[in-house]
Amino acid sequence: MSKQEPVIASNFIRHIIDEDVAAGKNEGKVVTRFPPEPNGYLHIGHAKSICLNFGIANQYSGLCNLRFDDTNPGREREEFVNAIKDDVSWLGFEWNELRHASDYFDELYNYACELIRQDKAYVDSSSAEEMRLLRGTLTEPGTPSPYRNRSVEENLDLFKRMKEGEFDDGAHVLRAKIDMSSGNINLRDPTLYRIRKVNHVRTGDKWSIYPMYDYTHCVSDAIEGITHSLCTLEFEDHRPLYDWVLDELATPAHPQQIEFARLSLEYTMLSKRKLIQLVEEKHVNDWDDPRMPTLIGIRRRGYTPESLRIFCEKIGITKNDAWIEMAVLEGCIRDQLNTEAPRRMAVLDPIKVTITDLPDDHVQTLTFANHPQNEDAGTRTVPFTRTVFIERDDFAEIPPPKYQRLVLGGEVRLRGSYVIKCNEVIKDDNGVITELHCTHDPDTLGKKPEGRKVKGVLHWVSAAHAVSAEIRLYNPLFTALDPSKADTLESIINPESEIIMRQCMVEPALRQSAAEQHFQFERTGYFVADRHDHTPENPVFNRTVTLRDTWAK
Ligand code: ATP
Ligand code: MG
């Protein structure tokens, strides 16, 4: 089967790089990086950044590093580091080098001392509150700290003692000496280092001070020889600081920071902090709940790496924040599975149908194509017997207008089998239908019935051969287009976001399915065998997406 791959469309970043390469900048080399903080699981927004950074490196025969931005000890865990590595690999990318910002703690410290020696950084002993008051506002300039004119010697001494753990958290910070009246608040003597007496996953108790993101990021990029440092738009106002640090330090390289719009997906929250809340407050089962926008959640839902790469190409890279409709994401997996997924029959909510004019021991082996448009997908056998299951809602006692499924006295075709006619409805004492009695037209196997039109075609499974299975249906987790605006999560959680059907009956061929195998269940959608819970004895399938776009109203 043809594997689908994204069509590379150009964008403003590729234009910039084309020009840089043509001009021979960085000797024509392209080096990028993906720099997650290991404080949670990656989500589909990160996929956009991964596809961009690794995609650019691949396109220009360049390199892309995976760098863990691990400068917040306490929030960061090894579990997240491993999960992030798995996610990047699963998406189909190979990093050049695996780095950690903490690899550069010594260099970062030495560079900070260099800034102090140039009188471009100083130790401020004000409290956080005092610093906040002196910072000014968007309309008013800040005021210099009383510690701003400390001597180089005093600053070097204090900074060294901060490093050696002599002071408590918050006693001092190291600040860049830039411009307290700058129109850009990021340039009003930003903090470069703070004291944090916390053990670090990788450096243990070696450090009592940790560098801030803005300082760490540009220096790490420079050390790694990154040529194009691609980040999301909220860092646009930080670019002058990025450039200031690298200009003052005369680092071996001066990467170019370029910002692009982050992904915002309708009815979805893309922030690790908010996603943690969903897990901790048990609104979902775990990080890999198929309703989660995490990559492990989306994977468990049945999305493929190809479909996500195509999605990221399709939405493109721009400078404008825009909401992407869920239908765009769903369309990508639907298109892929439509061409690739084998077809099967599965009855989610079964009702028994007895074909009274067949003998008790009737077993007929029918051959079904696995894919209607692809002969290479081969065939399978499907047993047909006197008792079959159909969907409960494929029969109606009082049919709504234009109903083309089974009614009392009416006919339908059992897919790939015969036309049957319903003659009798059996109910229990409560009036619930328990069984339908039908007869079949033996002259309709692979043939149209004589002299009449039968429109409805139903999926079915032989009761004697059916395999019982659990099928999980998923709907959007939130009822609000922008869930981040809601006062409480409770108020916007969709109570029908997960519907578990435990009495499903599926065709016997599905018993052999492997975890993560994809199928189209005729008429009900695209499904995947659950990564964790599916076994041949207890099959479990998750609905990835419906057959048609349900968002179009
Ligand atoms: P979160 O708020 O979810 O923690 P983050 O931006 O703090 O996200 P990082 O681990 O710092 O997460 O992100 C690593 C990279 O992924 C950054 O370069 C960041 O810009 C990018 N990224 C994060 N979220 C998105 C998004 N929604 N769209 C595009 N890129 C994103
Ligand atoms: Mg972050």
C-alpha cells in the first residue's frame, strides 16, 4: 500500500533559510534543535515544533539536536525525559545529538563571570517584591536598583559565594546590566541566575544557583552551533535579550532566532500545566488517555505518525496565531486510514436476528475483500449462519422518515450476504426487543433481488462465531472551543467524551489483530486495537475517528 507522506510547502522560515544558504551564511550549514523542558508529556503543539525543526534539518541536509531545557530542578523528571525521547522517535525523527542545558552549567557560569568582569552583570540583593516595584510598567520606565553599581570584585565574590551555597533562596540574584528605562521590559536588567537549593536530576547537589531560561537558551544554542533557533511567538519580545547576551559574550556562533505561531486547536488545551491538572484531578484516566492531546494519548487513540506529519505540513508555519479546526486533524487520519485500513465488521450494540428458513447447522463461508479499492490487501473469510447479530439501531419498529434500514415486513441486505426480510419482533416482559425473526432470499448472494429494490445494507456477525469485544468511543473532551477560558474544568468537560461499549460482537478475523493495528469497522468508523489493553482473549478497540466529518454542521 502506498505510504502517505507530507508534501513540503514553503513558508517564511524556509524562505529565510533558502536565502541564508544561498548567501553562504554559516558555510551553508543548517542546524536546528527541539528544546523541550522535561516537565510533562509532549502534546500536539510540540509536534508542530518537532516537525518544523527536524523537517528543516532533513530538507537542508542539516542536523537537529534534541535538547532538554532542564534548568528548573524540582519540576523536571527522568520519566518525562524518556517519554519525550520516545515521542520524538515515534513521530519518525532522529536527533543528531542528545543534549541537556545542564551539560552547559559550567560554561554558563563562566560566561556569567565574564559578563560581571565586563561590568555587564551584577548581584542584586533586593527582595523579589522590591525588584518588582522598581521594574516599572509598560508605560513607565523602571528605576535602577540600589545594588546596580556594585564593584566588579564584589559582584564576582558574591556570585561565587551564591554558587557555593552560602546564601538562602531569594537572598540574591545575578542580573544583566542593560537598561532600566528600556521600552522592552525584558531588557530592564533581567535576572540571569537565581539561588535554588534543590537537587538536580543530572547534576545532583553540585549547584545552588540555576540559570534562567532566556540566558540559558541563547548560550546553549551558541555552544551547539545552532544556525536557526526556531521558537514560538511569545519569545519575540525576548529576542533583543537573546541577541544582547550573545553580542556581549562574543560566543563562537550567533544563532538567529525566528518566531512562528504556536498551534491552537479548537476544543483542546495545549499547555503542560493544564494537562497536568486534567490528570491530577482525574478528569481523564492518565497522560495517555485517548482523549488527551498528548502524543501518547493521540497515539493510543489511533493516530499515526504519518498523519501527524501531514497535519503539521497542512497547517503550515506562519507569524499569525490562528485556531485550527479539529476537522483538519481528523481529516488527516481519516484520509490515511481510508486508503490503508483493512475493513472489518463489528456490531457495537448487538441484537439477535434468527433467519428462520435456514437449518440450525447452516455454516456458509463467505469471502470478503479486505479493502474495496485495493486488491493487494487480500481477502478473508466470514462465516454466515442461521443466527447473526446486527446493530440494535439498524432496526426500527416505528421508522423515522427516509429510514432505509430494517423494519417489520421490510428487506435489507446483510453486507456481502443475502437479502433478508423481517417477519416477527420478539420482546421481553418489559417490551424490550430481544430478537428479530427473518427469512432470506436464497437468490440474492452477490446478486440484486428480482423485481424490487433493496436499499439498506447492514453489517453483521455470525452469533456462533462472533468474538466479544470492548469498544471505546471517543468524543471531544471539552464542550468549549477555547477551554483555557473556562472558569472551571468541570463546567466544560463533555460527559460523553468516553463511551465504553462492553458487549460488542466482532467478526472472528479480528481476534488475530495486533495491538495498534488499524481497521475500518464498516459503517461505524476507524478503530485501533488498544496499545495496552487489547489481547486476543479480550479484544479492545478505540475509535480513532468517525467515517465522516461530524463537525460540519
Ligand atoms: P507548555 O506550555 O505546554 O509547557 P512550553 O512551550 O512551555 O509548552 P516547552 O517544553 O518549553 O513547552 O516547549 C518546547 C518547544 O515546543 C518550544 O520551542 C515551544 O515553543 C514549542 N511549543 C510548545 N507548545 C507549542 C505549540 N502549541 N505550538 C507550537 N510549538 C509549541
Ligand atoms: Mg515551558
